[in-house]
Amino acid sequence: MCRKRALVATVLAPALMLMAAPAFAADAPKPAPQAAAAAPVKASPQQRTEATRLDPLARAAFWGSEFEIDPADAQAGAGLAQALRGLGRNDDAAEAATRALVSNPSDETLLLELARAHIARGQGFYAIDPARKAAAANPRDWRPLTLLGVAYEQAERDDESEAAHRQALALAPTEATPLANYAMHLAAKGDLTNAEAQLRRAAALPSANIQVRQNLALVVGLQGRLPEAEKLARADLPPEQVANNLAYLRAATGQAGANRSWDSLKAGGGQ
């Protein structure tokens, strides 16, 4: 397994030097007042809700504009970080979340986005601190715990990873994401049989998404059952991506353990 970011220019108007005009001079005409430039206006709550249905590129543009208007806007910072991560710009996503946390250091959504961005760029060690803070802020939330499980795994702290995964599962036994992340933890240790069993359970849950199903395809393929893996992959992916994934599986079959380097798969931790 691979264990693995304006200045506001302040324009100062120069002081006007008032000159005493000769007594016989006519008053100079006064210039017409200029209309002040309208301040940027944030999107309405309805527009922000509608933005969640945009594709990642459009969402990144929308939330980037909102964040530029107000860098202290936690929702805009989190929205931008999530959209950038959806585009694979994980370093930029981490930077956006970090900037927004300056004004909102305890915001759980921002802490989770920062943790996800670090995990997505393969730097789980740096995800540990924000995930821990989010877990402390809301001990009943499974999301920071499943992120901690993946972060510890990337940092090669296997005992802590196991404990965090189990805590997440205890809090959310019917959620697909913590179950799938734990399954991939098992796969990374070479326990592909149990990993497959857990992923099949996860895939049957209403909250299962494409990541869960493609993780199942990966684990099935790593056990040498390529036709079955191909069938699972084709249910969600276009032909060219299926071909790339099958090429990876053919290369990986027969190697010891599992490797989560299948580029289409990323650790989740909730949306």
C-alpha cells in the first residue's frame, strides 16, 4: 500500500493641497461626484445550496469567488477545499482549508476537509491533528475517527489505525464508509478474504457509493478473480478506466498483500 495549497490593496487618496485663489478668479467648476464601486455581494443561501449540484470545476469557481469576497467564510472555505479535492488538486485543497481555519480554528467541517485533503495527497501524518481536533469537538461523529484510521495507516501507526477504525465502526455500524475504510485496512495487511467480506457488507448498505463498489472490485481482482472484478468495475466506470484498472490488477496479481495505488480510489471519511 502506498503510505503515503489578496493582499487587499489599500488605496490611500493623497491629501489635496488647497491653494488660495486670487480674489478676482472665478470659482473652478466642481467635478461631478463619481459613484462608488459596488462592494461584492455574497451568494444567497439558495444559490449556495444550488452550487452543491454543480460539477467540481464549476463548484471550485463558485466557492473560489465566495472565498475571495470573504476569506473568513467557513462554508466557502470548506466548499472550495472539497471542490478542489474533487478535481484532484489536493495540495490546493489543503491550502484552502488551512486559510479558512485561520479565522475558524474550531470549525469541524473545515478540520475534516483539511484531514481529507492531506489523506488524498498521501500525507496522512498531517491529517492526524485536524482529525483529532474534530473528534474531540464531536465525540459521537464517526467521520473524524474513520479519517484517523486512514491517517494513522498512512503514517505507519498500525495499532492506532486499528483502534480508530473500530471506534468508527462502533459509532456507525450501518454506514458504508467506515466499514469500507476498515476493509481496506485489512486488505493493506494482506487479509483479502475478510476485506472482501466487509466490502460486500458495505456495498449492500444504502449509503454505499462508487468508491465502496470499486474498492470491492479492487479486492476481488487482487485475489486473481479478474472477470468478476471487471464486471464490478464496468457497473460504474467508463471502458477506458476499466481497462486501466484491469491493467493494474494484472500487474498486481500474485504480489503479496494489497496496494491501494489504484488511482481511481481515495479514502473517504464521509462527504
